[in-house]
Amino acid sequence: PGFVPSVVAKCHSWDCASSLCCHSAHRRQCRKPRKTPPGKAAAQASALAVLLARTGAGKEAIITFLDSESYEDAVRNAVSLGGDSHTLACITGGVAEAFYGGIPEEIRTEVEARLPGDLREITRCFLKVYR
């Protein structure tokens, strides 16, 4: 426990954090994460969370997600923050989609209906590849 944060604390980029080795100067402090895919994914997610917290990037999106009770709640709260709300809503929505098990069908249907045809087709192609 504590291994990931202590290693990532020396990192200044996602490449460094995701590999869990802070280039050659810090290799001796690095250990490989579990070889199982879930263990490796958890180690990488922890590394990214520590890096984001350290740099402040995406902090509002993460806090907004943690304060949510549903996908819709998460996205509405992100938009209500103002500022760069479309970026916050994208980050928050991505995390919320994974955590809450998808985008509710009524939201998905409404968004798809509002998309221009070319963007709808790009979205369908993307989902075929990455779902």
C-alpha cells in the first residue's frame, strides 16, 4: 500500500506515472504492479489519480463525480460549475458512465437525436470499435 503514491510523487507526466517508474533516476524505487490485468489497471488508475491530484488537473471533475448519486446528477453538477463546463462534463460523464453502468437510455436517445448526422455516424463508428 503506499508504493504507488510514493513513486508517482516523483513523476511529472502521465508517461512516468503510468509506467510506475520515474525514469532511470528512480527505477530502484519502482516495483512492477501485479501481472493480472485488474491489478495492473488498478495500479495505473491509482497512479493517474495521484498525478491528477498533484497537478490539480481535473480536480473539479473528480469531486463532482464523487458527490453524485447518478450519471445524470454527475453531469448536471459538472455543467452547473460554469467555466470550462463542457470539459468538466466530459470528464465527469466518462467516469460516471463507467461507475454507474452506462448512460441512461433516455439521455442517450435525446443526445443522439440532437447530433448532426455526421457526428452521429462518427459516434456509432467509435462505439463499434471501443465498446
